[in-house]
Amino acid sequence: MSLSRIPRSTRSNTRFIASLLIETPNTLISLRTHKVIYRRYAGLFFSLCVDITDNELAYLECIHLFVEILDHFFSNVYLILDEFILAGELQETSKKAIIERMGELEKLE
């Protein structure tokens, strides 16, 4: 889905994109210089705003991996996010490596 006109304020943009997520059956919304990639799990939307040139399939897999890891370690959401994504960049793509690292961190607690 391509959008030629987007509301100006941040609040309007957030509401506008949220309404598109609900109405659009796709997993991609293209904006001017960015695209919103999203996936729905159990009534929750997980979304990422990425550069228009980025690979959407890689980010769909990224969302799926994040949800799988949340299922495994629900109590440590912020630690998981730090292991998985750092400064907006994907750091690790191996579920096994992330789960092992989370196990090491649990032992330290």
C-alpha cells in the first residue's frame, strides 16, 4: 500500500498508521522514505518503521523471532530486546544464541 498524503502531527500520524494496520491485510505500508512492516500475533501488532530500501522479509522474520523469544522468556522482555536489537539495528538472528545468552543472564541474577 502506498501513501501519497500523511497527516502532519505526530499524534495524527500514529492514529493514521494504527488505522491502516487494522484495515490493511498486507504486512507492509509504504510511506515516502520509509515503510512500516508489521505482523499480527494474538491480537497484538508488532511493527517496525524501516528505510524504504530495506528487505521486508528479513524484518518479518525479525518480528517472528522476537515473538518466539518473548514466548520463551516473557518475564525478561527488556533484556531480550537489548540482546536482539541494539540502537535500532538487528544484532542477533539466532534464536538459539539469544536463548543461551538469556540463560547466562538468568544465572547472574
